Amino acid sequence: MKRILACLLVLTMVFSLAACDKKDSNDNKATNAPANTTTDAPAASTTNDGEYVSSILQNAVELTLWDIAVEGDGNRPAYDAAMADLKAKYPNVKIVETVTENEAYKTKIKAAVGANELPDIFFTWAGAFLGDFVDAGKVHCLDDVLKKYVDNGELPEAMLGNSTYNGKHYGVPTTMNVVGLFANMDILASVGYDHIPATKEELVDCCDKLVAKGITPFVCAGKETWCVTEYLEPIMEKTIGATELNDIFRNGKTWNNEGIKTSVATLQEYIDKGYFDPNGIALSNDEAKAKFMQGQCAFYQNGTWNCGDFSNPENVKFNVSVGEFPVMDSSKSKAGQLIGGPSDTIAVSEGPNAAAAAEYAVEFGRLICHYGYLKGSGLPAWTPWGDLSEVSPLMKTVTEICNKANGYVLFGDNAMSAEIANIYLEYVALVYGKEIDGEGFVNGLVKEIG
Amino acid sequence: MIRSFPVTPFGGAGKTFSIDWEGIYMKRKSKSHSLAIFLFLLPALILFVGLLIAPIIMSLYYSFFDWNGLKALDPSEDFLGFGNYTILFGERIQFGKALINSLILAALSVFVQLPVSLALALALGKKIKGERVFLSIYFMPVLISTVVIGQLWLKIYNPEYGILNTFLRAIGVLEGDIRWLGEKNLALGAVFAPTLWQYVGYHMLLLYAGVKSVSPELREAAKLDGATDGQVNRFVVIPSIKPIIKVSVIFAVTGSLKSFDLIYVLTNGGPMKATEVPSIIMIRELFLKNKYGVGSAIAVLLILLCFFFAILIGAIFKERDIYGKK
């Protein structure tokens, strides 16, 4: 009897292992679900005022969403406002959101792709980052859902360029961001500047005066190499020009370029002259940004997603302005050539909920763009609409800069494939640490990448 | 119990066959015991094989392929042989340098961390006042999340307002800022300090358990022979807890080879790869560069190194018999 009971207990323990499965068995089904075809596009309907209302989202559905809009992130208010609007519009749609910090998210989302555990809707970066997922067949094509927005002019076709692969659209741009040179105008005023330096000579003069006064011109978070690229890439673009840099980043042109060597030399010259906070090499982006917001340095060059934080008088107690990095070589580059573009993207995974997720994702992206522009966390990738009086002066300044832009180069680590981007970032880190010069940078990248 | 039975086959002389009923009973009982043992071990075996052995075998398999982890693996197209292993020791990845960093951490763990843990265990094993309170205090860093400890030490090491630089400036040793995590020649030591600090309590607890298990009679006998406290520890307690010291050394070395989380939070392998360890490279190759083959190769090498050091340490600690042979 005892043995029978013991055996029963053991069998119970063994079979209980089968219960250690994912909570939602629908996750497993998603991996085997056939890809949605264009014939599955749901019937659309509109309200009396012409606003599009999705029929499929009238049904009860639970959608999983992953993103990086953590508390304190500049995009969080836009995400919250967008989700609130959609909750009111589609009360039967339940969103289960998981938020992860930026760097950790890059690891998490790739692990999810490999394990076939992508959520229904996920934040991603356009360019090669999303391209790898599309190549793996894990991303749902959004052509059908996006078409009506492109046709009626709400979404410029050009904004879909970075999330278009083999002629098909796989992402919804949420914002457009460029690298901006944010400046503490109170500090600049103390050295006689009432505007952001517009030429190379002005920049050098301004920085020399700041250094002489014991003020650090720039702060750069060396611990996160992408922050170093926010300085190096504008220098490269303003030295060799947007077209040349685009060819190197996206079209496989060789890195063996004298202008690239000169750009690296320029950055290192500025480091040697004391233009950069020497402690920056050990700082994270949050720490570097905090230094700027505390008024400890004059400039902070980073993405325009920071406009929301810098426009908030509770965060920043001084006069902030934004401009573009000055031209370094006017024979090859000119003002109006910017680093950036529509990179922040919402995508949909292939699965049983793909149709509903696609409808939701497009409206979600549209609303994030709208509120992000109002709240200053990004430029509009969609045609701005509604009452725009809330847009901050800082964001309006960036909009004016973009209106005059004549060339964009997508951020290097988004434009290039994962492997090449990481090789590039490794060499950028060596440049910032003065381990290699321009020659070493170029030779290394030519050897590794071409 | 053996019973004999006379048996008379056709046309043959009578023969006697013996049946060992007791032996049959013991064999049947032994078989049913074996079955019970197997059934009780089965759940743990399934978990062990499923969560440990199977992933190791799969890692070994993937290490022979050039695979990005996103698309389905095509064995014919993606096979690389030992290519991933040769890439590791090339100029770009600098796996050898990372391995040396891990071995330095292992050496510091064995020759700095463990002696401190042993000293604490010996001190606390003497039934001092507040023994349990001290135990809890020293063990507390082990319980705290590594990410929290990393953030704490980031603040300690901050060049401008960090408590370390502030203290050094206050006592007049330092004038400017020391970038503990920003200087190549300082970052490695700066990163290892909290790593070693965090697990002192863990090894202390293991050794404390051993110290407590030493028979009091042995201590008393030594004291009666005139041994001091130090001599008691050296000639009685420490030899008695040698098996536990061996376990602690194995844990310290293998843990150092696999160290990742604290280094990731503090420096992520920087500045300029100065604090890179194999696990950091593995995560970067796997999740940032989508090189699952290379990452798997690193995982396999780490497993082999852990095995090697476990066997080596076991051999070093092997007891000699009365003839002096191991």
C-alpha cells in the first residue's frame, strides 16, 4: 500500500512538470499560425465625422504590447495618452503592456524573436534592426492597413522608407527624431554668445571661452557608445556630406575615406582641448543628461526626443535652445543635413491576433506621434493634426530646422545590420577613449566591414 | 533460508536441488527498492537533464554553425565546423584577454575573498556575543539584488560626488577626481571589489557551517595540550573543514569564470574592453550581434573551463592515505 502511494506521489510530481508551461497557451499557437494574407484585411468603417473606426477592434481581444517607454522616459506621456484614447474608442480591446529599459530591450526583443515569443505589438527601431526580424519571417506586413493613411495624406510615404523591406511596409513610424545640439543659453550668454554657434569657427571660439572660464562645453556618456555616435556622426556628416555618409552606412561604400579620418581627428582634438567632460567616459546617458539639466555644462548633443524633458520648467531652470551642429567642411557638406529620421517604429508579429494587432498598432502609432509632438518627445512622422498650440517652443525650433533640412542620414547603429553596427560601435568606443586615431578607425573598419 | 528438495528425474539417480528462498526474497526486495529509488529520482533527473544537460548539448551543437538565432538553422548551409572557436581568439573579439580578466578574478576570489571569509567564519565560530547578528550582517550583500549593488557602487565610484573620492579628498589624499570606472588601469580592480565583497558572506556561511561541525572535544584536547587559539584553528579546525574549503574554492573559481551581472551594470566591459569577461562577450555576440554560433562557442568553452578547474581543485585537495598516496 505504501509503495502504491509512493508511486502515485512520484507520478503526480512528474506529471506536474507538464503544468510548468507558459501562462498563456495562445503564445504557442502564434508560432504555428499561418501568416495573414492581404485577403484578410478587415472591413473598415467610419464614424459620421469621417474618422476611421476599425470593425475588427469592436470585438473583444487581448493584445500584448512591449515597449521602452519606462517611467521618466520622454515618450511615456505620449504612450499613456494614446492608450487612453484607444481604450475609449475600442473598450473591448485589452492591452497587456510590458515596459523595458532601452538597452535591455534590445536583448529581450531579439531573444523573443529567436524563441518565437514576440508579443502581438512591439516597439522596434527601423532600418536593419527591424530588417533582421522581417528576414526571419516574424513580422506582419502592414501594407493593407497603412494604405488608407498614405492615400489620404495622413502618413507621408517618405516616412515609411526605413521600415520598408522588399517593397513592403512592416512598421508604423511613431516619431521622427534628429540629433540636436541643445545649449544652455544662460551659460553661452556668459561668454558673449546669444545664439548657438553656427560655424566651426564660432564653435571653437565659444568652447575656448567656456574652457577658459572653467565651464565644460560638452558632456558625452562614454559608457553608452551610442551617445558618442551622437557627437561623431554629426561631425562626419558635416565633414563628408549626407550622401557620402548614407552610402557608407547603408549602401556598402568603403569606410576608407579621408573625411572620416578628419572627423575622428576633429572629435579627438576637441577632447584634447578639454571641450568634453573628462568624467563622461564613465557616465551613463541618464547621468550625462542630468549634468546638462543641472546646468553643469553648456551643450548636450543628443536626440530631439529630449525636447519634452528640456521644455519642462520643473526639470530645467535655465534657458534652453536647440540647433544643428555647425558645418565642418563647407566644400562637401552644408547646413540642413541632419542625422536622424523616422526610426522609432511600432511593428506587429505574425500570429493569430495579427489582423487586430495591425489595426491597433497603426492607430496607436498615429496617436503616439500626435501626442509625442504635442508633449515634445519627437517630431511628427505623421502629418500634424488638431490643436498644436501645446507644442513647445523647443519642438517648434526643431520643426523649423527639419523644414529647412535637405538631407537625412539614419543613425548608424540603426542603419547598419546588427553585426556591422556593433563592430562600428566598438571602434567608436576606442576613438572616444583615444585608443585609436582616425587612421586606426578607418583601417579597422575597412578590415572588418569593408 | 535454503530449502532442499529431492528430485528424481526419469531414469536418473536422485538429485537434490536447493532453493535459496531468502536470497530470492532479498533480490526481489532489492529490485523493488531500486524501482522506488528510480521513481523518486525521476523528477529531479528530468529537470536536471532538461534544464542543464540538454541546453549544454544544444549549445555545443549551435557552436558549430554560423546562425543568427532569428531564422531557422540550415545545417547544410550554416555549418562552420570549428570556425567559431578560431574567431574567438582572433584580434576582434579578444577572448583571451577577457579570459585572463576572469582568471584574475578567480585568483582574487581564492586568495583574498576566501581567506577573509574563513577568518570571519573562524571568528564567528567561537560562540561570540552577537554571533547571529554578525552572521546576518555579513550575509546581507548576498541577498541584495546584484543590480541594486551595482547601482550602489556606481554612486560610490562617481568621480564628482561619490563617497570614495569625497572621502579621499577629505583626508587630503586626493585633489581632483579619480575616474574609478573610467580609467583603463583602474576599472578592473574597481569592478572586482564589489564582486568580491558581495560573496564574502556566502563563503563565510559555508565555512561557518563547517567550523561549527568540528567536534568540541578536538578543540578541548588541543587546548589541553597547550595550543593557542590560532594553533587550534590552524592544526585542528582548518584541516577538519578541508572538504568544505574545497567546495568553496570550486564555487569561487567557477563563479568567477561565469561572472557577468555586476560587471555589466558597472561598466558593460568598458572602458575600451578593460573589464571585459567571457560572459560579457557572450551576451554581446548573442544578443547584439546575432552571432549565436560564437556565443554558443563561448558557453561551451566556459563549461569546459569550469570542469577543468573543478577536477584540478579536486585533485589538489585529494586526501592522502596512510602510505602518503592520493
